[in-house]
Amino acid sequence: MENAGVGWIAAIIIGGIAGWLAEMVMKSNMGLIANILLGIVGAIIANALLGLVGVTLTGWIGYLVAGFVGACILIALGRVIRR
């Protein structure tokens, strides 16, 4: 998370926002802790995947975008696995 240009507290706040946005878009029903975890883990996954194609997102906005995209991917994967 530090390589994304944000600290731990900011990562939690941004992760929560990204997870909540993903929850709204994907129409899932998660709690606050799940949203934060989805946003943080989603940002890590999305940054890793984007890094493979040479794209780097940094700062608050980059972390938010990566967290949102990654959280949406995780929600979609969770739905596929549950079926």
C-alpha cells in the first residue's frame, strides 16, 4: 500500500470508499469492514494487474480507482465461486 503513495489511515479511508462504491455498482450487500477490505485488497490486486501492462496509478485518486476496479473484480469472482 505504501507504494501507492498513501499511508495506512488513508488506505483504510479510501479502501472503504472504493469498497462502498463497488458495493453500490455491483449491487451487493456487504458491511463496513468487508467494504474496507474489498477496497484495500482490490487496490492491491488492480495495481498488480495494471502493473503487468505498464500502467501505474498513484496517489489518492489512483488508489481509489484501483480499489474500485479491484473490488468489483473481487465481488464478481465471489459470485462466480458461490454459484
